[in-house]
Amino acid sequence: MSATALLLIDLQKAFEFGEMGPRNNPDAEKNGARLIAGFRDAGLLVTHVKHDSVTPGSPLRLGLPGNDVMDYARPVAGEPAFAKSVNSAFIGTGLEATLRENGIDHLVVAGATTVHCVSTSVRMAQNLGFAVTLAEDACFSNDWTGPDGTVYLARTLHEVEVAVLSGEFCEVLGVDEILNRHT
Amino acid sequence: MSATALLLIDLQKAFEFGEMGPRNNPDAEKNGARLIAGFRDAGLLVTHVKHDSVTPGSPLRLGLPGNDVMDYARPVAGEPAFAKSVNSAFIGTGLEATLRENGIDHLVVAGATTVHCVSTSVRMAQNLGFAVTLAEDACFSNDWTGPDGTVYLARTLHEVEVAVLSGEFCEVLGVDEILNRHT
């Protein structure tokens, strides 16, 4: 028997405020909202992880407005919600135990950023034995500067990271197809 | 006090034989050999992880010639060596315990592939609290096909993944600079 849960990662207002830099996929919120509504309507487990940064100057530090979860992605009563201070949703949180207790063996993942916390969490989830579906159009990244000073655009980073994850760590699907299959 | 160890990932003959597809950075072996020699000469810990694939048809399955570690990267007596069957060098192995027992708080990472097992291990190492330096010119990737059938060249994947890791999970340096600093 297979049980699917949704995992939402770092959908926090710093990204809405533009405090993390230029991003791709402005439709991520709209797509993510449909995904959340579909899972809730189907009675599937929705789990949440947010980032309480411990990096000086980060807009994601606890207590700052940017740390707040975006309105559309806020947990409702009964939904497991965890805080982390590293990229992986599985390190320093009770997420894995909660998923096991609920018999979850398949995770649908959406959130931010594709290349950092989403990728790290997808990789670790698969390596821990969960099947993973990446809701590609409900994720986004920010521009990022490489070690030689080259600035990589969010759209490029997102696209390449999704390709790298695909087939090795997860299946990559859009929200429409995920809702068709699971709700 | 800080202690540095080298972590070599999946330097196995399937990559030498071309069984994993076209790759970038043909100098990775030459650079890696200098890195290993420098660490051994300086008396620093050299640790090894190889991949025993459980995927049907993989050239990295235990018992196949492609599973063997490349000659230049073979462990010598006393060097901790682990086998894994997922991407992360830290899942299902004794690597973390061995590093902690040896007082290691900084890892220099080299190996294959940049985007899969190296990236996953670098991400998890940093998230577990280790400082990480990626020996970029002693790593390589293979071409990879994205979810829409687009083929991404190894060189592009390697470059973008190194950029994504840089600053968030590790410092990116070449072998020359690493040897200057640590040996």
C-alpha cells in the first residue's frame, strides 16, 4: 500500500518581498495553491517545513517579516509543520518520523528554492527510501553567483537542477498531472 | 582546532570505461591523483566511498568490472573505505561516525559525479555541520537527459551545479590552491 503526502518547503515571505533576489516562475504560488487545495480536499497529508536562518543578515531569520510563511501556504490545524536551520528538511526536524508514523512512502515536493533546499530535501528523501515527485511548476529559484563571479539566472538554475534531479531522485511532473493522479 | 580529511566519491572504472556516458573534465584523474598524494604525504586522513548500485543493468553493480575503484584512487591500508547504494556518502555508511571519531570538521571532496553523488554528499556534509571544500577540478559529470528529453552536456551540468553549491554548501577551489592551504 502506498500513501502520498505533500511536502511544502520554505514558502516564506522573504521570497515574496524580493529579499532573496530575482526569481523565476511567478506562477509558482498559483500552482502551489491549487496543489495544496487538491491535497486537502482529497484528505491527503500536507506537511510543512520552513527555514529559520541562523545566517547573520538573512531575511529568513526568525522574528523578521521575511520569515513568515506566505499566506497561501500556511499550515492549517493538524498539519505537521517543522522549522529547520539547514537546507535539508530531514536534518534537525521530526519530518522523517512523522512521515513513517503516517505510513507515507511517497512525497510530492513543492517550494523554494529549487536548487538549494528543495533539491537537497528531494535528494535526501529519495536516499532515505521515499519515492518522490517534484511539482516542478510549484517551485522557483533565485539568481545565484558562481565561484568565479558569474551570475546565473534563476530560470537557468531551476531548469538544470530539475533535469539533474529527474530520473535519479524523482519523477518531475506539473501540478495538473499530479492532481490527476493523486486526488 | 580544525582537522581536515579528504573524501573521494565513486571513482570507479565504469566512468573510465565510458559506461556512464560522455563526461567532462578529462583531467580529473590527474588532479585527483595529486590531491591524494598531497594528503597522504601530509599525513591527513583520506576516506573513500564507492557505489554498489542496486539498479538493474547498472555498470556500478557489485561484481561487475565497472564497480572496481580506479587504480589511482584505491584505498591504501588504514584508510577508511565505505560502500553505499544511494547517492549520499552519509546514508547507510559509517562515514559520519568515522569522521567524528577522528575529530574531522572539514572535508575536501572530490569524485563523481558532480551533480549526483558529489553534490548530494556535499550538501549533506554541510548540513551535518562539516565545513566543505569542493575540489572542483577533481570532479566530473556525465551527460544527462532532462524530463522533457533535452540532453544536457556534462560540462554545463558540472558548471551549474558547482555554482549552485558554491557559497551555500561549500567553498569551491582547485587542487593547487587546496594543496597550498592544507599540505
